[in-house]
Amino acid sequence: MANHLAARLRELRARRGLTQDHVAKRLGCHESAVSRWESGSRFPTGEDLVALADLFEVSTDDLLGRGRQYATVGSALVDMRLLESLAAAETTAEFDALIAQHEEQAVWLPVPEGAVLVPVAEAMRWAHKVADKHKDSAFVDRLFRPRG
């Protein structure tokens, strides 16, 4: 787990063009702590792990290498970037243009009980397996593109 975390931190930091010093300053820790996390010689505290996830906009499950992320009942999946873009629209025409660009996408979706976030490839594999079993269903295509 420490090796996965180390590699993931290096990847995320590089992707954002940050130095270890930048990460340390954002987290309020010493650069040597970030270096040790990225080398796999030390593991961050729970508090630091959450701060790293927030900094890199990923889940702690993602940082730790868990493929499945269990959703909390009563939560919602929110596309914050789209919602922020919509909130920043200065005119109704700009708002409408953004909606039109994302017509197949909702800004938020309620998460039903039992929902699990998985990689897209895994979700598609499961959906194809179920669809293959019920090929004659008039609704089988909803496994791939839900309709409102």
C-alpha cells in the first residue's frame, strides 16, 4: 500500500507541476515529510492523507489504491467544475450554451444505496455481462446510458 501511495503521490504532483516544497507548504508540513511519503519510507497520518486527497482532488481510496469506493447513502455525485462554470455564467445565454454543451450530463446525481464507484472499464465489463444475459430486453441499453 505504501508503494502504491508513493507512486500515486509522485504522479499527481508531477501532473500538477508542483514541487515537494509546494505540497509541503499547502499541507503545512515539512518538505522532508513529502519526500518520505513519495519514497515509501513513511506513511502520512490520516489527517495528512485527507489533506493530500483534497489537494489533488482525488479520494483517499484512490490514493491508497482501492479500486472500489463505497458511496455513502444520501450522498450525491456532483460535477463541481461544471457547477462552478454554470455559477460563473454572466448571462442566461452563456448559461444556456454551457448546458447545451453538456446536454448528456447532469450536474449532480443522487447516489442510491449500495452504489459503488469503480473504474469505467470495470463498470462496462459488468454491464456487458448483464446485458449479454438479457439481450432481448427493451431496456438493456439503459445499462449503458441511463435515461431521465
